Amino acid sequence: MNPFLGVAQIVESTDSRAISLDGVDWDIQILAERPHDTWGAPSPVKQKRLFLRFGAWNRTNGLYRVPANPLLDLAKMIKEANRLIEILLLKSARVPFPLEDSFELWLLDDEDHMPQALLASTHRVVEISLFAVDRWICTNQDPPATDMTQHKETESDSNGPHPHKIYLEAIVQQRASQGIRRWFKRIACGYGEPVPPVFGEEVVVGNGLLPAEAFPQLLLNGSWDDPLACSVISDYHAWLSPYLLTLQNLPDDLRASLERKAVARAAAVNLNWRLYPKIIDGKLIDAARVEARLRESHKG
């Protein structure tokens, strides 16, 4: 979620889960106790069970196992992986799944304490305390920023290989310098109900039930007094559009606008289109997919 790479698809059983960001390739994870040491000596305390990556699966190639610690109960893990794959064979063709995450962690504005950037989400209230994220990350790359490129003095102030990323994250950090985070439970009609503070969160005065329009539809507030900041965020949203289209409950006019911007990144559209809950202009998306496949074939 932070940085946002689309809406993850998850298939779970009691002791395993499969996660996919494209609806095709699934990361297989098995719940198991990590071995205590190399020699297999018993642990003096009971080890906590963790999800360990066991392999990857898709319908074409089946299961590919990654090297695993021989001290693990591999026979049990293989059995559990096979059970999970049986579930995947039934469910994976139905992506995108209905969105289950109703709890959202937002970074709040210093002044009005309104949501500025989404940090995390989960569908289990018991997992809220596990999220220690307190800083918004836009991407691991450097998104384009047309107006910023024209402001040479601004680019020169952002040292490093990713000046646009540095600038974007810095302005968000400045607007939320107090680091106030708040969990909300999204309820009917998109309203957000504050969840009691946990994990050292600041107590925010007057943060009652918020209407749907208080939460940025594209996960980052795009309304700023600074024209350059507005432009950079607009460019960021356009660049991220192939992934933002995986969001559910977007209004049709906004989704159509994102589709027009997304085709500039045809490869990303071709990667994510299966997870689009709705497509407004099918011909536009199909053309982007054809372009992506042609470009890929020319690489060979």
C-alpha cells in the first residue's frame, strides 16, 4: 500500500495465503515457525508463526518452489500449498475480488486534521497495531513532473537520482510535519468513522465522523495553495493512473479521465487491466494492451 502498487488480490486458507498484484502470478506463503538455528536445536521459547514465502504459482506454469530451509516441515508445507492451489484454481479467474479492507490509516494535515495521504489498509481490526508506518512514500522510482523540470532551482534543491520523488514526498511531509496518523473505518456511503487511537497515535481533537469527500479519491490530496505542488501531484496521479484504475468505487467520470491518462503507460495497463473493476472505454484499453504486446515482441 505504501507505496501504492494497485489493489492486491488475496486468497486465504487457515494456514496459507496467496497474493497477486496482477491476477496472474500468485505469491504462495505458508504459515510456519521459523527454525530456531542452523543445527535444529529446540528453541527455549515457542516460536511465533510467520508467513514464509514458499513459491509462486500461475495457471500456465503451475507451482515454482523457492529454496526452503530444510529444517522446516516441508512435507506439511507442500500439502498446505497444494490445498491453497486447489482454492486458487476455483477463485483466481474471478478477479478482481470485492474490496474487503474497511480500515484505513491516513496521514493528517497539521492544521485541519483532515486526511492527506493513505498509509495502509486492512480488513481486520486486530491487525491495526501491526502497522507502524508513519511516512508516506510515493514510489520507488522517479515520476515525471513537467512543471518541476522547468523550475531548475527547485530541481537543484532536490539532490539525488530521484528529484521529483524527493520533492513530492517532502511537500507532503511538510504539510503533515506533526506526523498525525488516524485509523478510520469506512462505512456506508464512504463515511469514515475514527477508530480509537492505538500504537502511539496522536489523539486528534474534534475528529468525528468524516464524509466521503473528506478522503482523497486518488489516495493523496491534490488541493494545494502552491501551483507547483498541485502540478507535481497532478503529474504523479497521471503517471500512477494504470494502478489507480484498480481502485473500486471510483466515479465513472474520474475513471474515464484516468483511462485516458493511463494509455501513456501501455505496459502498466497491460499488467493491471485484469484487476480493473470497471472499464469505461474498452477500445482505448485494448489498444494500449496491443501496443504493450507489440513493444514487448520488438524487444526480442
